[in-house]
Amino acid sequence: MKSYIIPFILIVSTNCLGQGFTPNYDESKVPVYELPDLLTARDSTEVTTKKKWEKTRRQEILSDFETYMFGKIPDGNVQVEIKTIKESDAFGGKAFMKEVKMTFSGNGKFISMDVLMYLPRSQSNVPVFLGLNFYGNHTICVDPNITVPTSWSRNNEQFGITGNVPTGVSRGVRKSRWAVEKILDRGYGLATIYYGDIDPDKNDFSDGIHALFYDAGQSQPEKDEWGSIAAWAWGLSRAMDYFEKDRLIDEKKVVLMGHSRLGKTSLWAGAIDQRFAIVISNNSGCGGAALSRRKYGETVWRINNSFPHWFNDHFNDYSNNEDALPVDQHMLIALIAPRPVYVASAENDRWADPKGEFLAAYNAGAVYELFGLEGLPSYEMPKANQPIHKTIGYHIRAGGHDVTDYDWGAWMDFADMHFRP
Ligand code: GTR
């Protein structure tokens, strides 16, 4: 078995206490760190077989991520109602557009999420990419048929969004991030959901899916219970429940893709729900693919202060205390094994720590080896726009924090390789 070397670099303390947080972008100031061992179980025994990984070690790591970071999803009695609300031709007849409304009810409350799908006309049982979007399904392309969400939205002057109300004015404003026609031309479908339909992205636990699960008198998740990322992941699993019922979709070939906070979400959703065949994290950074212990760019302290609702309250215990975390992000990627996983970075996206994303992807390879698979083929970080892949894929794209046609091209090549070898 290949040995996995963790780079040791001289300690220079990164002080990010209090207000004066300055992100570290100096590689020489990355502290000395030691990653928690993927293949040593809690009882100190070594994990040398896939059986022991699946039965013991995987469960331990999953439970650590649940307890200390993303939060447990409480038991609840949430009902689901599914209704097709729109079906039409799209893209000059080459695609079939379908919208399905999933309405969840519990505790006398209702939440609805719309799943928008574009499926190539020429095929049935199609593999699909599934991704959450930031401003509404109608922002991903200029199709007047797409329903505008009614849930809370972040304001965005450029997109015409004021008063936190989504508007038809933003139709297509995010089309550069969703290569819909290219995806259809390569024989894939695309499904997307507005993440705010599941849980509005603000520190308020009264208005999203959480409230449907509360016990009597509860108004906040408990310290170890789910934050928003776990809630968005829950929504992705409900979309998968639907795909299992729709004959147009090949539910065995669903590729989960997420960008940034939604890349953190796709990794967590792919870890807890093994029905997702391939998982893609784009520019997911801290709390996603990047190693927390490197404290490069965004740190655990910074993210907990800026976005206190994304993780559970336990995660605060690790602000400026990363070495005490029982997990690091190579373990999150390893939870996807043996399924293919792809981590994408961008050169100018230093906030997300591209090197930390690469190292996490590389170190996850130890678990793939237990399955007789190769993770990343090289310990060397590749140059810009030169994807490398085996069962784990990685590229660093030229440019900044974004999703581009280049990224989609690389992900479709990766999906082709695994679905259509
Ligand atoms: C940033 C945040 C990142 C990343 C990003 C995004 O403000 O610090 O962790 O998630 O937002 O989602 O666009």
C-alpha cells in the first residue's frame, strides 16, 4: 500500500482571535499539523480491509461529522406530497422540461421545494446531474416556463432582488454557471433545486425544514443537531427519493454537484446518502474539501462567525482549535468511497485553499485502496486546467470562485469515464 505523507511545515502561529482576522495566504505560515488517521479505528486497531472500513471505521467517522460539525437529522414524522406542476418542450424540442413540487408537512407546517429537470428527448432512463442553486431555478437559464420561487431570497441589486423576494427579473442571471445545453448534448439530464426552498440561508431556524421536525416546545436545533448544510443535504436526498420513482431518470446514475457552500453540501449529502453515484465539490473550501488544520484562507473560526447557522453548535468548540477536531476534510471525501468523487478548485480562489482541497482529495485515497481502487494518481498538485483522475478526480481551473463551462466539461468527462467506460 502506498504511504500517505502529510507535509510538515514550520510552525508560525496564525492568530485570528477576535475582530482582527486576517486570512493567511502565506504557505510558510501554514501551521504544523497532523491529520487524524483514516485507517485507525477508535479502539486503536488498524483498518486493513474494506469490510472493517464499512462496518466500523466509516460509521465512526460519519458519526463524528454528524456530532461535531454538520449535525444529526432528528427523527421526525414528515409527510411528503409530490406533484408534477409543469411539463413542456425546451431548447427547441431537444429537451423535455419538467417541474415537480415536493411538499413536506410536519408540526402543522408546510415547506415546498420545486425540482426543475431538463432531460434529453432522445433518451429515457437518463443519467442526471443534480445541483442546488443560489437564487432560484429560473436563474439557471432563460426559459420563461420556469416557476419563480416564493421562498426567501438573499437580496441582490444586480439580479433585481429586493425585499428578499425572488423575482422574474432574474431569469437567466446565472446561466453562465449552468451549461444546460452542453449537458443535454452529452446525453445527461440536469436537475436543480433552489436551496432557499429547503432552508433560507440565514441564521433563523423557524422558517426552513428544521421547524417541521421540532419536538413540542422546541424552537432551535439542539447543540448536536443539524444546521443549514445538513438541511440542504436532506432536500437533495428527497429529490433522490423522487428520482427513484421517475422512469425517465436513471436513479443509479445521479451525479451530485455543488458549488461553494453548496459544494460543502454535496460532499455531506454524498457521504450520508450512498444512492448518489458520483459526487462533485466545486470551490467548496472550509467545511468542504479543504483541510481545516491548514488554516489557510477561511478558517473554522471565521466560518462559524460569519455563518453560524451552517453547522451545528458543537462546531464552535473547534474555532481556533482545529487540532482538537476528531475529523478533517480528507475524511469527508473518504466517506464517498468507493464511489467516484471529484474535487475542483480555482487558482484565484485562495479563500477556499486550493492546496488544502487537493491534499484532502489526495489523502482520501487510502480508503479507495481498500477497495482495490486508485484515488488520485499523483501527489503533485497539477497545473491549471490539467485534470487528473482515477476514482478521485481533481482540477484547478484558471480564474476565480465560479462555475464555468470548463468545469462542466471536466465533470462530464469524469462521469463518462465511470458510467460509459
Ligand atoms: C463565502 C464563504 C465560503 C463559501 C462562499 C459561497 O462567503 O466564506 O465558505 O461557501 O461564501 O458559498 O459562495
